[in-house]
Amino acid sequence: MAPPDDSDVVSDDQVGYRVVVRDEDGAALYRRTIHDPIQNDMEVFSPQPGAPIERVPVANPAGAFQVIVPDLAHGVEVALHGPEPTETRARMSRRPLVTARLGQEWQEGQEGQRPETAS
């Protein structure tokens, strides 16, 4: 079962990460806010007792993640929106980071990044 729709509280210019299901005309049918799907930094503990925990950037962030979206009759595309790697976290790209056609497997040569390898 997919998480509830956040359309009432999430807009296209919302800051942060979100997943959007769209119909053939590009209209949003479902929106859901999500946490940053790829860890860009990590906690580092000092060997010194009592020293603060620090967060350091990951040199080459990579990973895989899954999202669950509803099976909507008119839904044809799912898109992940979020900051571009070179953008600050305070800004949001209006262009999706990754898109995939729903109900179809990835085909080589398909436009966009292969969803399993997107970062």
C-alpha cells in the first residue's frame, strides 16, 4: 500500500525531495515528500572521549532506494524531484532528477538515467 498523498501540502516549488506521479498530459496525480534518498554525508566519531560527532561529505555518494507509489489508472510516469548535486539544499530544481515510465521495464537507450543507478 502506498503512503498517503501529500498533494494538499506539497507544491511543485516545494523545497526538499518529493516523488510525483503524472498522467500523460503531465498533470500531477500523486505527490509524496521523502527524505534525501542518497546519503551525501556521514557521521564521524572522534577517538577522543567527549569530542563532538562531526558530519563529513561522502566523496562519491551512490546507492539505491525504492519508493512505493499507488497504481493509478491514469498514472504513466513517476519522477523524483530534489536539489541537483551542485545546488544548495535550500533550492529546489523544477526539473526532475529521475523519471521512469510506470508499468514498463527500463530499456537501453531510454531517455534519462537508469533509475537503479541514479544518484
